[in-house]
Amino acid sequence: MIETVFRCDDLPRADRFDFWREQMTQLLAPMEMSSDHTGDFRGEVRILEFGAASVWPTKFREMNFRRTPKLIRQSDPELYHFSFIQEGNLQVSQSRQEAAHSAQGLYVVDTSRPFDCLAFGGPPGGVGLEIPKALIPVPHDRIDRLLARPIPARDGVGALLTGFLARLAADRGSYGPSDGPRLGTVLIDLAAALLAQAVEADDALPPETHRRTLALRVQSFIQRNLSDPELSPATIAAAHHISVGYLHRLFRARDTTVSAWIRQQRLDRVRRDLTDPGRHTVPIHQLAAHWGFAHPAVFSRAFRAAYGMPPSDYRHLALVSGAPGVTPRRPARTDSRPSAPPTAPVTS
């Protein structure tokens, strides 16, 4: 992963807005920009490159962006730019479509078409996602209907994408160069699946995108239901309207099994709770039961096998050392992605 950061706060006030405008023009696309806060402008952008996709955690003062036909003729990166808004308000128009967006909103614009974006009502902040249009296998004339309009972001594939973006933005420094292309593939799959779903063009997606997106949905479902001791391959398959055999094939492609993945997710959650000083008086068997381990003896054996010591010793070591997350011996990786994939926020 490659990261680029630029911010205005360290510059003299008189130079901040010009610097912001120059950087945004060079890194995104030529745009006209104006603001009522040019005398004391503040803004910060981080650009995280994950293969062909790039993620933009951003925060800045209220302002207006305009991309005109003249500027498009000068330079067009031919991108779809998704914006997940975490705070503030934006009014966006493109292709004769206009909509207002607020916190937890999601929309997409096309850099090849003129657009106007007004940020107001407090400093906006959020996470952008840029993907080359050529990598989205959904017919572009269908996507045109979505430009600037709200895209559902609270459930389904929209929740997977926004949760993934929020996690990538928050996990600063957690990913190495080899992670970039793989995570970029996940971003492109989720964005394509979301657009296809929104315009009812699922048949346009290649089978591999369908499969990878389904795997992410299954993982998110498992993470949300870890506390249910009845969670099993059968209940997971039924919730996703697939056969148990197909579910097992999804996980075999990741060199693990459904049960092993569930067990490791549960162990990770208990391990985290054991290092939490605020939970040091909670009996270990209660922590284990909260995350779906119905039998204390089964949990203890699994924990010892994964971390090389009993859970009581692990808690004592972590709390005495004052280093939450102390991990004497991590379990072997059982898949090709992070053990807790950032497909959606993990609940405690």
C-alpha cells in the first residue's frame, strides 16, 4: 500500500487555500474551487493506494467544487469517485440529477461529466473511493442513473463497502505493500456489486465477483452473529440461500473451513476481552460464553492450542504487562486475508 498525505494547517493562512486547490487539481482532477474560508482554510487528505483503487480519508472546511466541460477536456482520469460522508453535508449535482447528502450517506460521480458539489453546514469529512471506470463491469449508461443520487449504505452490499472504507481509513499503517492489490480487488468487487444491485444489473458481473462478494457477505454475517452458540454452516447457508456444500467451497478457496474460521473469530474476540482492564473482573467462562463458546472445557483447549497458554495465564500476562493485545503466540493464518476482514465494523 502506498500512502500520500497533504494538509494545509501547517502553512501560513494566506497560502492554505491555494495550496489545497493545487494539490486537489493534481491528485484528483482539475476543478474550480471557492470557499468563504479562504482566509483560514483547513483541510487534510490521505490517499491510500490499493492497487488500481485508491481510498481518500478527507476533512476540510465548507467550500464548493465544480468540474466543467472545459476542465474535463483538459484532463480526465476516467474514474468513478464514491464519497462516504461521515460528517457534514453536501449538495451534489451531475447529469441533471441533484441530491443532498448527510452523515452516513454514499454517492458516486463520474469524472468524465460536469458536476457541482457544495459542502455546507459544518466542516465535512468522510472517505472517498476512486476506481477506474474500465474496471467496473456494469453498463455505464445504467450507472448514469445513479450519479449524484443517494446509494443505500446502511445494509447489504452498501454496508459492506462503507464498513470496509471506514476500517481501511482507521487502520493507519496496518497494511503492507503486498496487501494493496488484494484489498484493491475487494474494493472493486464491492463497488461493482453495489452498482449492479442498484441498477438491477447483477447479470453483468463476472462469476468471480459474485463469489468474492458473497464470501464477504458471509464473513460479515458470521462476525455479527458470533455470540449465537447455534451458529453453524447450516444456519449460515440458509441465511444466504445457498447450499451447505457451496458454503464449504467458498471457504476451501481460502484454505480454511467454515467451523475453523468461526472458531478463530471467536477466539480473537475473547482474547481482546481478556486484555481489557475494564473486564478484568468478568469470569473467563462468561467472556467465552458471550462469544458463543457453550462449553468452558472446549474453549480452554481451543485457546491453549491457539495462543500457547491457558486463558487465565494470558489475561494475567496481558494485564500485568499493561500491554493490551499481548500475544505470546499467534495462531497460524488460515486464509489469505486478514483474520478479521474489514468488511464491516466488528461489534463487541
